[in-house]
Amino acid sequence: MDSRRHVFAWGGLQLALVALLLGVSGAVLAEDPPRAAYPDHQQPKDGDPMSRSSHGRRRAQSRWMVALTFALAAACGAAENFTADQLALYDKCETSPPAAQVRACSTAIDSKAFKGMQLAGLHVNRANAYDANGDKGSALKDYNRALELAPDNAGIYYNRGVLFVTQGNYDSALKDYNAALRINPTYVAALNNRGRLYAFIHNNSAALADYSEAIRLEPSAPLYQERGSVYVQQHEFQRALDDENAAIHLDPSIALAYFFRSM
């Protein structure tokens, strides 16, 4: 599965918007589609539903740098009363590397300066850090708390689903991916992960449906490659070849496409 978690990201254009609101340096939650989902392409390990994504291997180094999708308008409304000190606390929780992030996020949470979606974001970031440091139990507690605070946020369900996959709890992961997609049917990362999970449990028709929808929304070489691999399992070799060729056309460096094309 795609194991890159999504965190609260405050920056860019939104940072300037809050500066106008506050008269100080600051940032808000950014609407950021879950792109950059495939930084490399390596040979999958047999029996590992995470193996077709590099994030199972790289999540400890990089997942805390990606943005969780939240509505800008709601974030701006909550940020209007933030002080520069509060923004500094949030920024440290968001940007610290995993080794220091638990303490930074705990400091922000314990300050009682945040509530609602901002507090949910702190819990998400701390959950990511806990998991990167190997404490999956604490990570799950923080994701659960984040969902209590922001129960209609697809990104938090997605993050918790990724955690469940790393624990081998595929039924719970599927429920969370389903919840994320009920909230946001165009969530490409969730479609991709659910497709992988369906393929792993040999529900190939459901996997193909998810991959096809993800390709319709945001075509990419890895999506074509992964759908092609399912067609191979279905013995639909011409469709598999077409998808692997499409993957190579979009990204000639995608090694797995050459592997499946040679079969």
C-alpha cells in the first residue's frame, strides 16, 4: 500500500493569506491533492500488499513532508485568532523530522492553544511521527483522536488505513479507504491503495475498477503499470501489454512495466 502519510501543511500562497489576516508571519492548512505518490519503482516482494509502492520502504524518511487535504476556508477562519507564538508551535510540529516531531507536536497539543481541525492536524502529525519511530499503538490513538475532532476528513481515514495495512489489519484498512472515498470519491491515493488491497486479496474486478477510476482522474505511469499487473493475473494479456506500454510511454524509467511487459 501507499505508506506515505499526509500531514497538515501550512505554507506557500496560504501563508501569505494568513499574514494578511494576522499582520504576522503564519500559515494555514493547504488544499493539496495527494500527488507525488510514486518517487521510485522497485521490484515488489512476494506476498506484501505494500510492496508495489515505494512508500512502504521510505515512509520513515519522507511521509511527514506531504500535505493532508483540508479546506482552506475553514482553516483561515480558525487561524484568524492565532498569535505568532501559536503559529510557531504548529510549524515546529509540522516540519520537524520524526525523531523530534513527537515532542514538538506534544508541546503544541499540551499548550491547549489549538482546537478543531488545527488540533486534529497536530494529532495527525504526531501519529505519523509515532509510526515512523515504530510506536504503532500510539499512532493509532492519535489517528482516532484526530477523527473525533474532524470526523468528515478523508485524509485522516486514509492515514489510518495506511497504518492498518502496516499492521496486517486489511479489513480495517479497507473500511478506512472506503470511508475516505465516501467523503471524497476523487481521492486518487485512496483509490490507488484500495486497488492494491483488492488485488492482494484477489478481488481483481474491484481492483481494476479502482485503478481505472484513478487513471481517469489522474493518469500516471505507476497506475497504468499496476492495472497492467492485474490484467496479467486475469490472463488478459493484450490489455496488460497496452497498460505497460502506456506506463513506459509516460515514464521510460519505470522498471516494473518492462518486467510485466516481458511476461
